[in-house]
Amino acid sequence: MLVTMKEILADARKRKYAVGAFNVPNLESIRAVTEAAEELGLPVILAHAEVHESLIPLREAGPIMLDYARRASVPVCVHLDHGASFEACMEAIRAGFTSIMFDASDKPYEENFEKTREITKIAHSVGVSVEAELGSMFNSAVGGGEGREVRGREDFASEDDCYTNPEQARQFVEGTGVDALAVAFGTSHGVYLTAPRLDLDRVARIRDAAGIPLVMHGGSGVSEENFKKAIANGITKINYYTYSSMAGAGAVQAYLDSKKGEKVFFHDMALAAQAGIKEDVKAAMKIFASSIL
């Protein structure tokens, strides 16, 4: 069933678990994520990242995502991830997406605030949920980066300069009216080359100050222990893509290795990828919702 992000996250926040948001840049990943959620009986967020327009544009992916969401036996939100422009957000709303992320986190605070407030007012007028971002996400040196951020820790004088400030988060949420806030506390987009340094106490302080569901970007590669601590401290939505994509590629490689000397068909490779993605997504979802499973 198709629902808004606000609806899904309200239950997750109340019951202290996190909902997985999975980027789905092809049919196999849409199927894999939807089937994983249905088999576990958990709500899920199907996300289209604006940066994946080169893989499949929203005008093609959106109707398929919405169709799978409407027919699903569990609550499904269809979400625009890292919408970088007013036009992208409006396209998603017109297409029927029930949630958008407007990401102006690379802009000065005042510009981020004003643009987010404007887009939130428009989205709320038609019943669409809004996520924003405050602080700076990092990109690893390998892979990664479904968003626009390409900065690393070395680009800042200190972590306090790039991590989300709790008091600023309170002001931002109160002034813009957003439904969820992506916060920076040490996670990275892409493949972790070293163990992440997560400021989990900061998450709890932001939770208490902001009073709305918090979002972890760069979820792939975080340890199970740190996922659970982050959720306990206020993370209610976790974006996850890199490792599920790698799992799909690994499944294809294993399939090809098993077929040495035999004729191989692309549709069988696609099904292998789908199965690999599905198992990785299920494993992630079990961690995110361990408190209710």
C-alpha cells in the first residue's frame, strides 16, 4: 500500500525501530526491495536518487515504483532522494511520489533554510512529506555518492564544523516544518575504507532538540552494533544502497563462475542480481527493525 514517509516514520519512531530507504535504479532492485519487505512484513521506502537519472530517469522509474508500492502487502513510501533542485522536487510530486528529500545542505545555512521552507510549504499543500539535510555528509574515496556531497573530513577544520549542530537543528525544524531531518554524525556515502567514527551521542542530542524523525545517510557498511545504537538514539530512517548494489554484482559474478563453458543469458544474470540484492536488503532490514521482529 502506498503511504507517506510521515506515516511510516511515525510508527517507527513510536516503536523505536528504523525504516530502510533503498535506492532502486532498475526493475530488479524494485522487485528485490519490495519482496524483501513483504516477506519480513515490514514497511519500506523505495527511493529514486536524482543522481541516478543517468541510469533511469524519474519519468520511467516513478510509475513502476508507484505500481509496486500500491500493490504491496506492506506500507511503502515512494521517495525522491537528494533532490537538488526545485524542478526535481516538483517533478517527483507531479509524478505521485509521497515523499521528497530536498537537499540544499551544500548551501549556506540561510539559503538551505529559506529554500527548504518554501518547498516544504508546497509539498505539504498536496500531502507530500519532506526530508531535508543539515550538516555535511562525507563521500568515501571509492564508489559511493548517491548525493551531491563530495567532501571528506580533511576539507573541514574540525568535525564540529561539518556535523549537525543540535540547536541549529531545532531552529531549522521549527522554521521549515520538515517531517524528517538527515543529520551528519560521521557516516559516509560509498564504501568505507576505514572504520567510521560516529558521534552517536550527538544523534541523541539532535533528537531531543529537533523532535522529529532523524535520518542516517551512508548506511551501508555501518556495523550492526552501531546501527542499533544509532536507532536507540533517534535514527528512524536509514538510507542504504552501496552494499546492496555490490551484493547484486557479487551474485552475478557467482552465477557466471558457476556457468563456465555454458551459454549464459542476460535474463538469468538479472534474476541472480535480484536475488543477491534481496538477501542483502533483508539482512539490513532485520537489523533496522530488530526491536520489533
